[in-house]
Amino acid sequence: MTIRAVVFDAYGTLYDVQSVAGVIEAAFPGHGDYITQVWRLKQLEYSWLRSLMDRYEDFLAVTRDSLNYTLGTLGLAADAALFGRIVEAYNTVSPYPDAAAALEALKPNHRLAILSNGSPAMLDALVRNSGLDRYLDAVISVDARKAYKPDRRAYEPVEHRLGCRPEEVAFVSSNGFDIAGARSFGFKVIRIERVTPAALRADLTGGAPIGPGTLSRALRTQSERLGFDPHAVVNALSALPEAVGRLDSAAQA
Amino acid sequence: MTIRAVVFDAYGTLYDVQSVAGVIEAAFPGHGDYITQVWRLKQLEYSWLRSLMDRYEDFLAVTRDSLNYTLGTLGLAADAALFGRIVEAYNTVSPYPDAAAALEALKPNHRLAILSNGSPAMLDALVRNSGLDRYLDAVISVDARKAYKPDRRAYEPVEHRLGCRPEEVAFVSSNGFDIAGARSFGFKVIRIERVTPAALRADLTGGAPIGPGTLSRALRTQSERLGFDPHAVVNALSALPEAVGRLDSAAQA
């Protein structure tokens, strides 16, 4: 059995969602970090709650609702044009600097795809704006199944779209809920560890106030205790070709 | 159609989960607020993720796993005795001061119950330790259905246990995810608003650093944008008899 496809989470894994903070800070000076963090935390929460209630709305709706919630906590409002511009920022988030080179190195021997919570229109804009579309064989949205990660329905389209079985897929994510969901589903999973335990601990115990950015990292960047651990952990996308190679050798052994 | 039963969420609604902070601060001086908030946020997150993955473990396991995660972010460890004492604090959280009087006032005309994520053993200890057991006709755990709120399976046992249809139940919660889930399920829903928008806004914009407690309130205490709003909102349990009376009159009109 070999690894035939490498499938990537988008937001937070190939793309840095923190890059929306600039647009937000410009719109609401002094609130960029708070809005960015609460928006992202509520966006994920709403995706989970809607899946649990079986009340799916697409990720654009979830992204708008969570931004509305966040601005409401501050008593702020944005007119339609500004609100639209902030939501649009999700379609132009920056790829991590090593994303293109990692995809290029993997491409000769693997099918490459994104599997994301994003709506088809959001993902289409995202991969075109960033130029990563040239490396990808498929851009798969959970929208076809009307359920968000880590609901197992969200992972099912990969098999059909790429023509490989779950154990032939190396799934790459930096998001704990996604790592657990993908492992529980049956993929081989590689975790990108962007914040080491030591770095987080230094932030939490260094004596500075624990603000929204630090608390968000504390909630979202560490190994989860859910019993579905990744097969491999790397600290950057640039380490993927080697990690996929190791998984491949192990699978063939 | 009348309101025949009043069913309460436990943690955060009848009981103040923030009351564990004292035990934690005594165990880990300087970290009481941070651990209390991250523990509670991850506890809920793990309950949602496990339901989504269909990998149920009971709420005691989820409570232990989320505490382990939280201590891990600080590089802290607790020996088994201390760890057990902190987890046990969930079984002795304080009822809100107006809980007993509200239950007593409602009892003559309604069946009264708790419906909670807590495991049967946790809930049994909780209601006995607090003395609220004397008012309750049933203490119902989601454990029977192996799914956490707001999964609709979590709300199903009420009908059977209390012998009333969903529209005959006034469901009371301060938790946004639970309010949406109960409304989506078909209950009449009363929201307890413990932090007003104005109070939160003052905390967020008063110039003081936004710490874990404030961020947690920003994430968990405001009206959600999920499209499943409560039928009534009150600011304390003491206002429930009147609010239930109004729902009852409306139902009979």
C-alpha cells in the first residue's frame, strides 16, 4: 500500500488565517487582534454546532454570522460595503511562505488536493488568488455533504474525487479537531505543529497579560487529548516531502 | 397546550461553573482564571468534537481530558490525588443563589428536571451535594443517548422520562449552544442572560487588558447568531416563575 494522494486542510494549514488581522485593524483600530481571534473561534464553533444540530448553512454564511456576533460584542457595526470587504479578506488570506514549494516537491509522485470547510466559491477564489491552483488536482469542499469537519461525512468525498482509499491518503492539517477527525475517519495524518509547547508555555508564563492572541493559540495549536493522534508531526510545510516519504516507506514495509 | 415541565441545563445555568476557580487557584497560584476558562472552553469543545466524530466518551472522561490539555499548555502536572480533587470540584459547584427559590416557586404547577451533559454519577453527586435534589422529579443525563448537546439526540430522553411532548417543555439555559439546540429540537426555550451586552462591552472597551475571563465571557454569554432564538429572555432564575407563566398563557391563547 502506498500513499497516492496528499490532501490539505486550507484555513490555518496551507493558508494563514491570521493574515486577515490587517484589514480588520484598519477598519476598527485597536480591535484587530480581538476581532480576528473571536471571529475565528466563533466561526469554527458555529460550524460544529450547525453540524451537530443538522442545520447546515454554507461556510460563507457561518463566516458572516460569526463576524456579526464578534462585532456585536463590541457594540460595533459595519455598513454593507465594509462588512463585505472584511468577509472577502478570507478569500485573499496568504499562503504560508513554504506552501508553493512543498506542493511543487510533492506533485511528481502524488495527487494533490484541498479538503476544506470553505464553500466552493470561497475556495475557488482562494486558490486562484494565491496561485496555488496550478498544483492542485482537486479542490474539495465539505459543502457537497452538508457537514463540517470533524463529522466523518465531511471526509467522505475524498475517496470518490481522487479515486483512492482512505489509507492511501496522507492528510495534512494544523487544526487539532481536523487531525482527530481525519484519523478517526481512516486517513494517514500528518500534523503541522506551528506553535511548540515550549513557545506557548513561554507566552503563557512570561508575565505579560494573556491576551486574545495568546489565548487563541492556547486553545487551538496544541496536541488534542481526543485519542486520535497523528501518524507524524512536522514543524513546517517544507518538511512534508520527507514526512510523506517516510509514511510511504512504512506503508510499503 | 400548557407548559407541563420546566427542564434546566445544569452547568452554567443552575450551577456556577466558575466556582471551581478557587480550588484551582489554590492548587496553581496565579493560574486560577486561565485554567478555569481554558478547561471549560475545551471541555465543551471536546464534547462537540466527540459527538461529531461519533466517538462518545462520558463527561467525566471529557472533563479529565480537557483538564489534562489545559495543564499541559502551562507545562504543569498534577499528581493523581490533586488531579482528582480538581475534577471533583465539578461535583460541588455552587448553585446560583436564586436557584432553590425559583425551583420551589415552580414546583406546585410543573414537573421539574435537569437535562445535562454530565454523566449520571456526576449529576447524582451534584444535585445531592447542593440539596437541589429535593425539588427535581428527574435528573436526566445525555449519557443514555451517547451524544452531547446540541445534537438533537441529547434532547430526546426528556419526552420519555417526563411524559410530555417537546412543546409542553420550557427549557432553561444560559448556554448559547444549548438554547439553539433546544429550540431547534422543538422545546419552548427561556434564556438566562447573565452578562448583558452593555456589561460585556464595558469590559471589552474599558481600556483594561482583555484577559481569559473577559474573552471567555465574550465567547460564551451573548446571543448566538444561529437562527434559533429563545422564546423569552430573563436576567436571573428568580424571574422564571413569571416568564414560565407568560409562556403558559401564550400557549393556551
